[in-house]
Amino acid sequence: MRIDLFSNKAGAASGSPTSVAFGGRYLAVASGTFDSATVTCQMLGPDGATYVTIPGFSLTAAGSAVVYLPSDATVRGVIAGGTSPTGIYVSLYRMPEE
């Protein structure tokens, strides 16, 4: 299962909130021209209003990280900083349990 958080985004941006139906391990993958920007993945906190950064996913260049998400989490991608980041893509891929 693939969940797209960003598709061809440019500049500083917060993606649209997306619901994750199944909890567990996900491979978070980001690509594009970062141009000194930082890309993170955030989850909606228990207060239902504040987004918090998911530990282990903060990239300044194309790459990936394994993240753990609970069932029914609301997540979004965030691009911050950089001079002019372009063509940023971020997707989550659910990983089977071992």
C-alpha cells in the first residue's frame, strides 16, 4: 500500500492531511531537488489540532527512513527552509510485519 503525501511540490509547504488506516512500519521515501530544504513527516497529536514530527524522518536530501505509525493516524508532509526546493515527492509504503 502506498500513501502519497507530496507530489511535485515546490517551496515551503505543508501537505494535505491524510489518514493511515493500518498501523505498523512504513518506509517513508522522499525525492526531488531539496536545495537545502528539510522534509519531515508529521502526525496529528492527541489534542486534534497540533502536528508533531514523526521521529526518524527528517531529510535534507533524497532518501528514506522507516517510521512507525498507529492505526487511524492523520499524517502530512512538510517542506521547510531551503532557497527554492522543487519537484518534492514524499510517499509512505506499508511494510509487512516480520
